[in-house]
Amino acid sequence: MKKLIIVAGIIMLASCATVKQTTLPAKESSARAVRGHTVLPPESRSDKTGRDAKIMAGLDSSSLAAAEDQDHLILATLWFQKSAEMRALYYQCFRTAEIALAENLEWTGRTKPAAVVLDIDETLLDNSPFQGWQVLEKKSFNNDDWFRWVELARAKPLPGSVEFTRYADSLGVEVFYVSNRTVQEMGPTIKNMAALGFPNADSTHMLLKESTSSKVERRALIEKDYEILLLVGDNLADHSGIYEKRDPDHDFAAVDSDRRLFGTKYIVLPNPMYGNWLNDLLRSAPGGTEQEKLMKMLEGF
Ligand SMILES: [Mg+2]
């Protein structure tokens, strides 16, 4: 399914004669890989009233990024915001997570208390309004705009996410959040998640990024005192360090090797908008612009 979305997005790109270069500086590309994105509704283009207008106004005032078409994000972001299939998939994944967690809890060989580890962006919180804003305003990702979005603390919960974390909490499983939001973003992130009803929305249970995007060390810190029964995220690096740097085969062989972990210990949520999968394509493909790189990776018949 993810492949179909990518292919459809690239077809849309090919039909757009006005697409400009969208190559990001290395630092921004790296930050983008660990952040959320979103799209504001079309009415925000002309109607600057209401909640979305406030978001736009707050972001418009001090955006530093140069104008840069983000049209390659349109279809993926619309799918994330407007498809019932996306909603159903999130419910499906969190229902699978509940079943898997209950089963894993039955194992009696555990020597430490049980824990579940969840990513935040595009796992629990929907940042697609930020990505939509990028498309509408033709802004590539930059940390200043992202931080202003985070500071608003208005991200909505993804379908089934609050319910799952509360279910885990009700079973006595310690809920941890391991995210590559930075430690400077801790305050508004806690405010946002606490207001939505996520359990353990506090600095003890939220392990954010300090100096490295790798989550391996932070998971190891949790594993000193807990046994992690389940990992939930939209990027495979949320589940294992082996997926942090992709092999030339896009880690297909690694996924095949781990196949029995998916749905039992690893719960993977759909994110067609950004992630290591996209960074991998942009890094490995020849060409100048992002569009050129993506087109060269496309398989036809
Ligand atoms: Mg994420």
C-alpha cells in the first residue's frame, strides 16, 4: 500500500510542470526525518479566521525558510488527513497492539516490570497541519517553524492512540515515550499530550532527543529497570537500531528477517509523508532535485 502511495505521489509530481528544486540542506533533511508534518485545510488559503488562521498567523510571522515548492508532499499529506483508510489503519494497528500486549503479558518468565515504548510524532500526535502549512506556504522544513508549531501544543491525537496508551496503563504496564522531539520541546509536548489524556505525560516517561537521533541508548536506559513488551512507531528505527541506517536494498531483507516480530512485538504505523524510507531514497538516488531523485527510483514495467 505504501508503495502505491509513493508511486501515485510521484506520478502527480511528473504531471506538475512548475515543480522547483526542493533539495534540503543536510541538517534540515536530518531533522525532517524525525519530525512530524501536516497540511492545513484548503479554506485556510483564503479564510484566515478561526483556529487554523491562528496557527497560520503564528507561523507566518517569523518563518525564515526560503520559498520552495513542497508539491511532492501533497498526495501523501492528503491521504493522511482525508482518507478513511488511514483512520481505519490506525485503529487496526492499535487494536493489534492491544492484543499483542495482552498476550505478551501472559509470559511468566519476566524478571522486570513490563513497559511499552511509543514514538510520538505520527504515532500518537498528528502533525499533518504543519506539513500542510509547508505545502501551502511553499516552505521546506526548518527547526524554527517546527518549534512554533510544537509550541502551539495543538496537535490532535491519532485514531486509537489515547485509548491504547490508557489500556496499557490500566494493565499496570509502564508507558514510555521515546521521541526525537528535542528536550527543548519537552514543555509544550507534555502540555499537548496531557491535555489529550495520554498517561505518564511527564519528563520521567518522556525520553526526548538530546544529542543523537538514535533511540538505542534511550531504549537501553528503560531496559535497565523494565522489560519492553511492545514498541510502537511510524518509523522502523522506533523499533530497532538495525533500521537506523538502511541497507542498499532499503532494508527489505532485514524486514523479512524480522517478519515474526511485526504484530507481536513491533507495531508499525503508516506514514507516507516522511521518514527514513524517504531519506534513504533521496540519499541513494542520483540526480539534482528531489523530484529527479525520486523519479529515478521509480519502477515501471
Ligand atoms: Mg514518528
